[in-house]
Amino acid sequence: MHEPIRRSLLLVGFVIMGSAIGIAGAFIQAHRSIVSISEFVIILPWGTALLLVAIVTVTRLATLATGTRWAGWLFFTGWLAATVLMATDSPSGDLAISSGARQVVYLFGGIVLGASAATLPVDFLTRKGTHRLPRPSVLSE
């Protein structure tokens, strides 16, 4: 298969994958575990944490698989569109994502982390040293 066709199919696949994670994430983000230790109650929102890690991971994998940040942005856009769709009222009046604290962390955390992961350069981990302009010497004048 030719490289441009393969890359285009990957980009379309990442939009679809982002939409799928956005739809599934609308329901998974609400999962939590409650641990009671005598008087203390600890609530662990593992669904939200799992999805935030998944958003960042798949966004970075998309950029690495195609060698372009467009793939990360397309995945993120697919996730965001599906998430916003699931956060609006359905015709029956139901909401998949309501207005609780976990949901707010999922929405805003996903937006901040996903946009950050999509913005990073493809090779930011493999860059050697810093890219600085040489300092002009005072004695060279």
C-alpha cells in the first residue's frame, strides 16, 4: 500500500478511535471504588484516571505512528466531539456526562491533557540538548 494512502487511513482510523473512546468514556468515567476504613471513606475515581491516561497515551501513539501531530489532533478532535455530544441532553432528556466533580475533571482534564499531548512535537523525547543560538562574543567586534 502506498504511503499517502496508509497515512490517510490511519488518520481516519484515529478520528474513529477518538469518537469510540469518547462514547465509551462517557460511561466509564463515572466508575469509582469506595473504601471505608473505620470513620474515613475514600473514594477512588479510577474511571476518570484510566481515561485521562488513555487520552494522553493514544494521542501520543497517534503522533508517533504517523510522524505528524495532525494524527494526535484528529484523535483528540474525535474524542472531544463525542464527549461533547454525550454531555448534551438526549431527546429523552438523559445525560451520559452530568455535572459532578468527576465529570468536570474528566472534561477539563481531558481537554487540557489531550491538547497538550497533541501539541508536543513528535520527537520531543529524542531531542538531544537544547537548540540555542550562539551567543555573540564581545571580543569579536
